[in-house]
Amino acid sequence: MKVSAALIMSSLVVHQAIFFVLFFCINQAIPSEAARSNGGLVAKTCKKIAADDPAVDYAFCLTSLQSGKHSNTADLRGLGIIASNLARINATRSRRKAQNLKKKATDLYDKTRLADCEELFQLAVSSLRDSTRAFRGERYDDANINLSAAMTDAETCDDGFAEMEGHVSPLTKETRNLKGLCAVGLGITWLLTRR
């Protein structure tokens, strides 16, 4: 029985394709050593930060950093970039929410405070962009300064409502999350400067 060369070649190509698909599937199913150890880096980082700073909630830190793109391969500096970027996204959304609430507000005091918060969140966005750049440039003191500024902006927003009795900030959840993300970033700057 004679087998044609074309049949042998097509059989060889099919076998190679099957091998490639199996190799790819197995490779995807088994996480790399870097990915496995980095899950440990996120947990270890959050554990250390939460132990050293009562303002940092371990579960919040872990969930936040793990939600960041590339957190499974990031080093400590990369985790700082992730925290800073997540805080910037939060501040951007908070600014939009303040802007929308301001349009709907009927009370002059609330409308004024919401305008203040809108401006404060815009300042926080700018500070957090600078913080991300500072992390990338390994300028951790600058990252610290900018994260602290963004955290202060969030606190000032809430404080504005508290100045007059009977007024409560409608942005409490947003400011709490922004302060939490900034605290995580600050904890990472602390770890990076203590190496």
C-alpha cells in the first residue's frame, strides 16, 4: 500500500496542530511561577500594610489590588502604580457624581459643597496622575506627597458637609474608597522606601 507524500504531510501538520493546541491549553491551565508567587506578593503586601496602618483594611486592599490589570505579574512598584491608577479612576467617577448631584441639588448649601467636591476631586485626579508618574520614575517621596494630597482632597469634601448641622455628604462611599486606595498606595510607598 502506497501512501502519498501529500497525505503524510497533512497528517504531520494535523499532529503538529494538535500538539500546539494541547501545549497551549496546558500552559494556560498551569499558572506560571511568577503568577503564583505574585498572588502571594499582593497578599503579603496587603497584610504588611494593614498591620502597620489601621486605616488600611486587608480585604479592601487585597480585592482592590487583585482587580488591577497585570496585578498577577506586578512587582511592588507595579502594585503602587495599580493603587494609584485605581484611586484616579475612583476620583474621576466621584467628580462626575458630584457634578451630577450638583445639577439636581435644590439646597444652596449642598449645591455649593458639591461644587467644592467636584473641584476637589479634579485636584485629586491631577495629583493621582502625578503619583502614577512618580511610581513609574521610582520617585516614591513624590508619589507619597501626591497620594496624601488626593486623600486630603477627599477628606475636605466630606468635611465641607459636616460644617453645617443636618447636612451629610452624599459622596461618603466615594470618599471612603478614595481614601482607602490612597492609603494602600501610601503603604506601598512606605514599603518601597524601606527596602
